[in-house]
Amino acid sequence: MVLKLNQSEFEVDRDKSKCISCQVCVRQCSNDVHEYDEDDGNILSENSKCVGCHRCETLCPTGSIKIKQRESEFKRNANWTPEHLKNIYKQAQTGGVVLTGMGCDKPYPVYWDHILFNASQVTNPSIDPLREPMEIRTFIGRKPDKLTMSSFTEPGSNKVSYKSNLSPQLKLSVPILFSAMSYGSISLNAVKSLAMAASEFGTFYNTGEGGLHRDLKAYTANTIVQVASGRFGVDKEYLNSGAAVEIKIGQGAKPGIGGHLPGEKVNYDVSNTRMIPEGSDAISPAPHHDIYSIEDLSQLIYALKEATEYKKPVGVKVSAVHNVAPIASGIVRAGADFISIDGFRGGTGAAPQVIRDNVGIPIELALAAVDMRLREEGIRHKVSIIVAGSIRSSADVIKAIALGADAVYIGTAALVALGCHVCQKCYTSKCNWGIATQDPYLTKRLNPEIGTRKLLNLLTAWSHEIKEMLGGAGINAIESLRGNREHLRGLGLNEKELSILGIKHAGEAW
Amino acid sequence: MKKIFIKEEYCIGCRLCEIYCQVKHSKSKKILKAFKDETDMLSRVMVEEIGHNSFAIQCRHCEDAPCVEACISGAMLKNKNSGIVTCSEDKCVGCWMCIMACPYGVIRRDLSSRKVASKCDLCGDEEYPVCVRNCPNEALQFKDI
């Protein structure tokens, strides 16, 4: 007898008085939850197959479907929680690693939610961003140690120029970029949406380790090309087509381990883009086998700079781990123009659950530690810091910048804008929203024109909010906020947390 | 004139266009009432599907409409101003010559009361046809030729 040890996570609550048996739910569910019974004209739903993606609920024309959490009636136990039990049942049956998608969902403290932003009252005027200029343009890249200005070229002329050689910079119209998500892990329509939105808004998207699809060559001016341990899709043309190059060492969701795109997802197009045989597993090793030290990293950075003739910033992405501050210091000294730090809440297409939920540190603490360390060493200006790992709102963006970031990467937030409901089943390749899948029946559900519009709306809305918050604090340029921790106060944090974050507790004046 | 354009690469085969078309051409115009109480609901837009390829097709309102040519009772008419081809149901005698003549197969037999030909009227009284307005993926577009 087959024991059914894994109970349903969700329940499809169908209001029979509203259901018109139109079968939209049947046609839209890739998990085959709903089934139309031709004999009696009713639709039956199999709860155990439901992943909680809400596709059917969103498209039901009469609103008859509601997806509800289905609590299992385990004997209450604060230690042996249903999650532990279910994972053990699953593993006892399969002998495998429990896989999951998206970022860590455990109730660890979210420091963003314990940090409050400042505003002006009486002694310093606030600024109305709708009436006065507000600068949120951001430049990513190495800044010079000092700026030497040339004297006025002609008497009476007000033209000033500088003599210092500037390193290549990325110009962002907003301090937000789209995170590295490869074509393969997400659909081409999803990547196209990101590329088109980045190009139109004046920011950047990142190829992940997926290579550059031929359809995306029109957006290369807004592309950061990634070089990761598998080196998929990397050649001289690829490196030179992007606006910047990013070396991926680690990912917040799975620090220390590599990636694995199963052969089923490597279709003709993915195989061409990644430059690997069709149907073969795309395995990214855990380490770069040519990088075992900061000196090795420096070699790769300069190899990439040589390949791109020193015309493009070269950055390094690492996950936030315990030793992140000294590692960041090493990365700056190795010659990187920007560092991307990915916190432990960062998303993924697939990761072992045990790694996602237990490895790494929060981005807030990592960012504060890195910014502090680089300042103490006098090398903060040599590098731009981009942080990632669950930036959920414009408030998180502004707090990150006040903690010392130059810009932020948004991945999950961008996918949510495209329709993602964070069901965490990316690794199944059955994404009903047409995002984390290569199934042609599902990928067409994401119309890149609609996707682009939604992403542009999100960036526009966040820009407005950032300007409002800056104006409220009496600041008219995002530059003036960077690393300005006096604008932040902690709430409900202990002394140690406050000292790592480098902020005062709420109630303490200047 | 404005016509409906089909972007088959974004048709997801949900058939919401068919559902809203049926409601629009029902007696009550209310989705629950129409589907629960009315019989023989007929959509004037049809989703064609083979594998993952699908598209919704409705009357193309042809310039030189063969159905108008074929109509023996003068029920099928093309409005000279709007360009919309409509079937005047009180004149239709149900000979189905229009169905024989239509190159797109988008005219159907409405057998619910009198036998008449049923086809897309571009929702003449609406700014956008309901199939276009309710397509969740913008696979149908209503625009000038």
C-alpha cells in the first residue's frame, strides 16, 4: 500500500454557486489540479497537486476560486515542526536532497523592518520633489583618488575640465538594477521584459550565467554580462557586447555551491546561447577552478579588463558570508570596479533547502560591515557597492543607500512585478506565470510588452517614493545620502546589532 | 476602420475571450445569470488550438465579404460607413450559405431560438470588443488598419 505521507499544502476552495465550469482553471494549471467531469459538468480539484501559485484564482472570471492554506493536523510541537516532519518523510521516501526555489522564507529578523528613516522638522527645511530638482542618478565604477582640474582654458571662460583619468562608469537613472537571472533559469520572454525595461528606463539588467541570446543584442548598452564558474556563453564578443562585466563567485541563496540547469531545460535556443550541446546538463562548479585566492581573482579581473580594453567596469559578485568584509577588501585590492553582495534572502531558481535556509548572513549586516571596513581602510571610493538579497520596496532601497550601498539589485521584486506569486516551485519548470520555465505552452503566457510596462511602472513608482523620502529628509541628491547613517535609527535592536549596523537607536538625537 | 488583430504568439488558450463574448451576446449580460440560466450560449470568437499553438479568431469583416455576396435574403450586410459586417437576425432564413462561403469558418449556426447565422459584430456599442478587453495577455488588439 502506498502511504500518503505528504499532505496537501493548499486547498482549492471553489464556490459552487459562482463556478460556471468555463474551464479556464483547467486550461491554465500546469500542475493538473483541476479536472472537468464531462458527465456532470462539474470541475473537481486535487488539492495535493496545488502549489499555491494563484494562477487559477487570478484568471477565474467569476471569482469562484480561493486558494487557502491547508494546515496539517500534526500534534503540536514547537521543536518538531510540520516542516521538519514533512521533509523527513519526503527524504525517507526518496533519499534525495530537498530542493526549493526563491529566497529563504524562515522568520529570521529582517533588519530593514527594524530601521527607521529620518525627516526634516523646523531646523532644516524639507524639499518638495515635485517643485524642486531631485537627483537620483547614480554612477557605478571606480572613482579617482583625487580629481585634478585644469585651469580655465581661456580668460573669461567658465569651462572647467579635469585632468584625472576616470575609470569607466555605468550611468543609472535610478539606483536600482535588475539582478542576474539567466536565460535558462527564466524564460526568454522574462529576460526580454527585463532587458527592454532596463533599456527604456536607463538602468541595467544582468545576463546571469545564461549567455546573451541573439534577440537581446539590441539591448547590450544596458546589459551587464556575467562570467561565472561554468563560463557558459563567454567569448570575446560576449564580453565586449555588455556595458560591464560581472564575475560571479557566489549567490546569496546558495553560498558555496554551484548551479545545475537540468538537461531538459537545455533546448535548442538555450544550448546555442550557452554554447553547450542540446539536452546536456549545464553544471556550474562550486568554485571557479582558476580562482583559489585574491591573487587568482585579480588575474581574472585583469584578463577581463584586457579583453574589454579597459573600457568597461569589471565587478565581482559574492554572497554575504561571515567573512564578507575582509573578502570585499581583497576584491577591491584585486582591482574590481564594483562589488555585488547578495544576502542570504536572495532568490534562486533552485537550491537545496538546507543551504538556502541556513547558510549566509543578512544583507543589512553584510553591507554595513563591508562599507565600514572599506572606509576604515580608505578604499571605499575605489569601488561601488551593489547590494542584493530581498529588496522589497523603495524603503529598503533608501535604507540600503543610507547604510552605504551605491545601488541595489532587484530580482524577486522584478519577477513579482511580472506576475510571480513566490510559490517557490521554480525548480519544477512548471511555472504557471511563464517565468521560470522553458515549456513553450507556458512561456507564451508572459507577453514581454506587458512585462516591460509593469517593470517600468515599478521603477517609476519607486523613483517617486525615493524622491519623496529624500525630499522629506531635506536631501536633494542621492549622493548626499550614501553612507549617511545619521539618517537611520534602529528599533528593537540590541547594542551589538546597532554597532554592526553603525546606527543609533530610535530616540537618540544627533 | 478598426479591426481585431491576432498575436498568436501570446495566445495562452485560456478561452476567456469566448466566455466574455458569450456573456456580451446573452440576454442578461451578466456572467453568472447567463451561464447558470441561459441555454445554448454561443461564442462568436473561436479559439483554435494545436499543441501549444493557439489563437482566437473572429469575423475578419472582409473588404469584399463573400458572406454578403452569398446571402440570399439580404440579412448579411456590410455597413458602408463602419465597415462592420452584421447579420440582421429577423431577415436571416438559416440557409447557411454564408457559412459555406466564409473562408475563415467564423460564422456559426445559432439554433437556440430561430435558426440564424451568428457572427462577430465587433461589439458595435462598446469602445473595445469584449474579447480584446478581457484578453489577459493582450493577444488580441483592436486598432486601425
